[in-house]
Amino acid sequence: MTIAHDEARTRLEGLLREALALADCCEWMLVAIHVEEAYQALAREAEAKPPRPAAH
């Protein structure tokens, strides 16, 4: 391999690492969105229920 090939491979490896990091970040962002949606659904459900009487 020539120096140009080595440099290109090094740049490509760096770009691949960045792409994998972004994919991981996006996956966690999707998880966070799903959790937030589930939390909001539970909150709406709780608001729709009548309050429980206090236990004595």
C-alpha cells in the first residue's frame, strides 16, 4: 500500500467510527423518545382516573 492508501484507510476508519457513534446515539435517542411517549401515556391515563379516597 502507498502512503495515500494508508491515509485514505485511516480517514475511512475514522469516518466509520464516527458513523457508529452517531448510530449508537440515534438508537439511544429513539429509546428516550419511546420512554417519554410511554410516560406521557401513563400520565394521561392517571389523569383520566378518578382520585382514590384517602385510606384511614
